[in-house]
Amino acid sequence: MRFVTELTVSGPLRSPAQMLADQVVDGHASVHDADSAAALGLAGAPIEGPTHFSQFDPLATLLWGQAWFEQGCISSHFRTMVVEGEQVQASMVTTGSAGAAIAAHKADGSLVLTGTASIGPDHGVSELDRRRAAQGDPGELFVVDRLEVGMRQDGGDVVTMTHDQPNGAAYPFSLADKLARITEPHPWYTAEGGRSSPWGRAVVPMEMISVLAHRSGEPWPVRSPVMGLFLDLEVRLLAGPVFVDQGYAVAREVVGLGQSRRTESYWTRTTLTDVDTGRPAAEVLLHSGVFKESYPGYPKDRLG
């Protein structure tokens, strides 16, 4: 298929579901809990950012077919939180035969996220490539100060996503629970439909690859208690799809530190390697922020 320079594709308005109300992080409720969100002055408990990735899957498969699940990359900067009951619309504008700019808006027009999508193997410069390159010295840190760029976790953890197994305290739902409420259902995600997929197996939805990447392992030495949130997220398939019922070895590395007026932050790259083939299947780049005011020991004169 020949692509024009700026082909725009948009999906319908969808109502994403809040599935982290019962999330527990470091032994306490998270920002996705209504009371915790209110204590930080937020309008409501935000829906987890990766949820919005599913709305781009039909648009990307319209442009690139099954290659989206094999070598797709979605790279996003989250701009505005979404609470349950709000509607979101996704759109993509092609920038060539293998790339697009992406955006999601609420029904009132406010911007939820911006970023890029592409298919490999040559993805070019992604949204998060640009954002990491633009970051300078983070300055003095008080919550993520014990982290260092280059810190690694590669102790041999192996993770597997089944349809029925819960994903731990940080993700208190199973894949089946998610598929019951996902904004964009697809037969390839199910056990029965997966058998007739191009690969003869069920695939993990793009938004759930982040869950798989972060469901195990020791937490980084971030000072606590704190409330955190996702600032940026990229899911990049190297030799996909990522399959249901398949084991993946997990390796993590801190690749950046930063701060803004309200948050301190750190970047983690997680690689999922297929234990049967030995090939890296996917990389997940997560920019995690922690609210400065949520840390009891934060110097008062440093709060913006």
C-alpha cells in the first residue's frame, strides 16, 4: 500500500475503565485511589495511562496490519489525567510509510497524550527518544536520590501472562478481567480467537505489555512513602508478538533521572526476552514520577 504524507485516521470516543482503585504500592494505596488522589488536589483518581494505548491498536493495524503486533512501537507523553466516566478519542497522522504522530483528546477537546507510533525495524526517533535527549542535569534530588543511571536488575526473573492469573498487588486484575473492560476487544487476545491469529496463539494487548514488564522484581530504592504516576511510556516490539502463556526473562536498567516543579522522576528500560528463543521480544521504557509533596521528609522550601 502506498501512503500519502499526512493520512489522518481517528477512532470513536471510548470510555476507558478505572481498574487500579485497589492498587497497592509499597504497602499503601496509590494515586489511583480516590482518597489519595484528593489529598494531592487531583480532580479524581486517574485511569492508568497504558489503558489509552488500546485505542491506537485498530488505527495502527489499519495502517500496518499484523506488523503492528510484531514490530510496532508506541511512544507517549501523558498530558492530562482521565477519570472514569470521561470519554477519549485517539487519532494518528502518518509521517511516512512506517511512522505517525499520535494524540488522544477528551470529548471536551483537552489533550490526554501526544507521541509517535511506528513499525520497525528502523523506528527513527520516537517521542521518548526526543524527550530523554532534551533532559539536562536533574539537580539536587531528595526522593530518587539513591538511584543512579546504569543501575540494573537482571537476576533472572521470568514472567508469564496467562488469561486468568492476577498480576499482583500493583496490578490487581487478570488479563481476562482486562479483556472484559478493554476499550478495543480483539479475538487475537483470547484463548479461542488466538488459535486463528496469524501466529496460532493469543497475543498480549499492547497496553498489557507494560503490566507484564512491571509485575515482578525488586523495587528501586526510591524513598517512601510517596505517591507516583506515569509521565511517559513507550512499548517497542523487537521480535513480537508478546504471547499469552509464554515465559519472558526480565532485565531492567535505570536510564535517566529528572525533576519538574511537582515531581522527581526516573526512567527505567525493561527488556522482555523470550525464554524459548533467547530473542528480546519487547522493550518498555517508563518515565515514573513521584509527587514531591507526598513525601513527608521533602524540604518545605523546595516545594513549588
